[in-house]
Amino acid sequence: MSTDGNLDYALARVLARFGERLDEADWRRLEANRDLGLYLAAVRSTAMAEWVGGFDTEQHDCHTFEAALRARWRGYVEAVAIWHPQEWQAWLAWLAWLPTLSLLAQLARPDPAPIWMLADTVYGRIAPGPPAERVAVLSRTALAPLAAALTGRSSVGAAWSAHWQTLKPRADARTEQSLELLLLAMRQHQQQLLHAADNADALRGELANRLQNLLRLAAGTVIVTVCHLALVALDLERLRGALAFRRLFADLSEVR
């Protein structure tokens, strides 16, 4: 349910969450645990515990881990959005779909959807059938603004961005300037990833540092929240990679 929040109140809550982020030393302590069960136990002793609640080393594979993280990300973004004044809520909430855009890009192709996608709570309804049927189902979901990506009239990223721009309310000059700096940082990061070696950890660390600096520069504006959500997304990307590595490593060990 949408409520009319207060920006100062919202930013205070966002900054409190930002202050709970793990630092590099925390991550290294977690990642010293090579066993999946030990790693999950270590994560549950940190501020990241809510993200891995209910994860089971026996019943969960990489796909179920990822599906759960996507669902929890959407819930987190929507909860944070509701803290804010109503005019900003839809714009912030649209960020919830970013981690799922690669799945939609797969559905733009005529190939049958992978079995694991059929179990996804959002894309499982869209995935069956040929592209034309997928477009019809998509149009009845919250992802309807992305239909152009399934028909080939737009890339998924461009369709997402175009709708995001329509949701943004008028803002003061400082907010606009802060947003432009944030978007520039993201574009530069994307370009760097295209030319990166296999391991892009250093680039993600550089982006995290830039986002933290931008968060402070944007103090008092809604861009603080966008920076925070971007940092959370980077943390979840790191968590996802660690879970996948330990799940796959365990599976390989069992085969041997």
C-alpha cells in the first residue's frame, strides 16, 4: 500500500541502513568460509542475515538461491520506496526490476525457456509459449512497460530506462545534478565492464567507492536512496556469487 512519506524521515532510515553495510574486512571474514553451510552461518551473524533466512544447504541450488534473492530485493526496494513522499515512490519502486532484466532478455528469443525459469514467481507465468504469447501475458503484469523488449522494438535496458524516466517527478537543480552524476558513474562502470578481464571485482569496488561518495554529496535529496539501493545491489551480487561458488564447489566435490 502506498503512503505519503516524509523525505527527511525516509533519508534518516536509508542512512541507518547504509551504516549497517559490511566493509571489506567483514566480507573477507565471511569469504574465508569455503563450505556453504559455514558461509551461511557466518552471514547470519551479520546485518546481511535477512537476505539468507531460510536458505538450506541441502534443498537449495543456485537457481533457488538466485530466485529468493531477486524476490527479497524486490521486497526491499518496495519497502524503501514507501518511506518516501508519494511522488517518488513509483520511480524508486521501478528499480526493483533491474536484476531481472537479463531474464526478460532471454525470453525475447524464440527458444524454449529453461526449466528453472518456469519456477520463477514472476517470469514463470510469462516464459511458456512463443514470443507472441509471452507478450500477451507480460502485458497483464507489472512489467507491461517492457513489452517492446519482447517484440524486438527496443532493448530490455532501453525499455526499462524509458519507463523510469516517465515516472520521475520534477526535481530541484541539486537533485537533477546528483542524478546525472550517478548515471554517469553507472555508464562508465558499464563501459569498463565491457573491457574488463574475467574478474571484475576491482571495478565493482571502485563503483562502490564512487557511490558512497555520491551518496554523501547528494545529502538531503532522494538520490541518497538511489545510491544506497545501488550499493545494496552490489552487495547482493557479491553474496550471490559467493553462494553459487560454494554450491557448485560442493556439488563438484560430491561428484569426485
